[in-house]
Amino acid sequence: MSASWTRLPDIALLEVFSYLATPQDRWNASLVCKFWSRFFSHPKIWEDVELKSEKSDELTVASIRSFGAHFKRVKVYNSTFFFGVRDILREIAQRCEKVSVFILEPTFRTHEPIYLGIMAELMATFQKLRQLEEVRLPFLQTTGTDSYNPLKSIHANSAHTLSVLDVTEFTRHPRPLSTVLKLTGIKSLSISYQNLTEEILLAMKDHRTLQDLTIVKSQAKPQSGKGTTLPGSIWKDLQYELPDLRVHLVLTEEAPLSCPKGMPVVSYAVADHNNPNSVQLNRLISKLILTYSETLENFVIKADNSFFWDLQLIQLARRCSNIRAVIVDGTVTLESLTEACRQWKKLELLYVKESKVSSTEKSMYQVEKEEPTEVLSRKLGYPWRPLEDEEFFQKTKRFLSKTLTTAVLRRCPPKVHDKGYRY
């Protein structure tokens, strides 16, 4: 190996290891040379870790036992191997007292015996973690009672520190969400449209701490309860008590969505995977743009087909003058994108996937002798270019984690048949 690589400064090697999220990746990197091997046990790189439970991994469990005391931000990937998830959660409960951020990212939808076991282990884990500041449990199914309710353990042990909560897919039974009413320090709440009730909003108004509310609409019909149709008067009261409240809307399926005028919506994300070419979705987007034209700042498109989003961008440019960030993961022409950006005086961020950018044969820019990329670069103040797929994903993920929610990037986990589960 080149001597220049073995003599990298510590800060450079720490940066290298920071991109290796799992214990297995870090172990492989430590085998490069003796100089690199000493960084495997450096406390700094173990503050942020991702743990996968696809199979019984002794290295993952050994890493938790050896370096769990340094864990601060933990993401656990659930899988069909229940015992792997159980072992990881039990080790975290015993050895990771400093964890402040906990994320459970399921890779599949469970049937009852599995998710009851996961719920029980989560309850035991949250009883030991008393410094939680951020908890994200997307796509986690719940029961109708508090017997398997991890939010109850969070309230009992971390209610004074918890500020970020993501329960966007608690759609099976709404009763466990009543615990949210008791969390008095929540600053950022992500919840499904079906489970957002007047009681939750009134509780947040009384607590006077809520700053960001992300509402995710993922199904055409609620699975339980009567759904949500909150009048504009409630939002006006919230704005009076919470003047800094920012609402982010995420539409992940083609589904009807009421748009009360008093809602302070600053972000809107289209994450439709089915048929964004439908008249219903286009009408919904038009209605949202018209309703929240004065407050809308962020607009995100994620579509998995060849439908062009030029008309929506032009309409957005004409109606919404306060746009600061636009992310397009859908087919769009550079000409329409440039025309829209000309009208946004406050635009700061523009991410477009290179593989979905097209150009018309004849355009006004041929007369001006100026390429659209040059116009966009001058508008944004830096050399702008469409992003490759991986770079686009990483930058979008960082932006969404700070502004609204990574639910825009997630697909609903596939359902595995019973005979496919491993106990």
C-alpha cells in the first residue's frame, strides 16, 4: 500500500470511517493496514452507527458490547430474522445509555407474531434509554392496547428530553398515539394524515413547543377511525399560539386530501409511485399550490415514470414567489426548469436528477446563445449541474432530514408471506 495512504492525518481517517456506517464495513477498512486498524476502536466513529439484522452477525453484537458506550445515533434495519433484531435491541438496552437518536427502519411488513415481539423488545429498550432526543419508528404496526406500546416507555423515561418523533405509519390502531398528548417537549412531529386528530393539535397548542409538523398522506382511506378533516379555525388558533409553526405535507399515494386555508404549509412533497399522470393528482397539486401560495417555500417531486412535470413547475413559479428549495426526481426539461427559476427571487437550492432531464430541440435559448445550465448557475450563484443518481439521493436525504421527513424517499416495505419468515 502507498505510504501516503498509511500516513493520512487522523482527521482525514476519521472522515473516511464516518462514511462506513455498519460494523462490517468498518472492520473491513481496519484490515487495510496497521495504521488504519487502530481507528476501528476510535470512540468518535462509533457515535453514529447503522446495525443490520439480516442474519445472525456476531460482529454486530460484539461491536455493541465493545463500543456501545459511545453510541449516540443508532439506526437499526429490521428484517425477517426476528432473533437478530431481538439480540441487537437487547444489547442496546444493556450497553448504550448515551443513545440520543434511535431509528428503526423496517425492510418488510410483519404479521402479528413478529411485530408483537418487536414491540415488546422496543418497550424494554426504551425503558433503559433515558436520554432520547429523537425517535423515528416509520412503518411500525401497533396493537389496540398499551400492552405493546413503545411510546409509553418513551414517555416514562425520556419525556423530558424527547424533541423529535416520527410515527408516520402508526395506522393500524390510533389508541397508542394518545401517548403523544403527554409528550410536552415535542418540537418536530411526523404523523400520518389518518391519525392526526384535533386532540393532538390542541395538546401541542397547550405545550407551545411544536415547531415542525409533517403530515404524511399514504392511503386513500384510513385503516381505523374516521380519518381527519380538520377545519381552518383550528389552524388559526395554532398559529396564534405557535407563530413559528411550519407544516410540511407529504403525499405518497394518489389520494384525496383536504386543504384548510389556515394551515401554515411551507413544504409540499409529491412522492407518488403509482400514476402521477392522473387528472386527480394534477388537480390536487393545483389546489395545494393555490391554497398555500403565500407560505410555500419547499417543493419536492419524486415520480417513477416518464411523466413530464413542466406544467406543475410553471404553475408553481407563477403562484409561489417565496420558493427557496426545489427538488425534482421526475422527468423535466431544462428549458421549463430555467423559465421557472427565473421567477423565484429567493431560490437557494435546486436538485435535479441527471437521468431524468431532457431538452427540447428548439427553444428560446438557442436565440439567446446561452445554455440553461449557465442561466441556472448565475441564478443560484454557483456552478449548477444535474446530479447523478447516488449524489442526488444523498443530498436529497440530507435536505429532507433537516426540513421535513425522509418519508419522501421511503417506499412502503413489501409484505412477506408467513412461510417466508424465519423465527
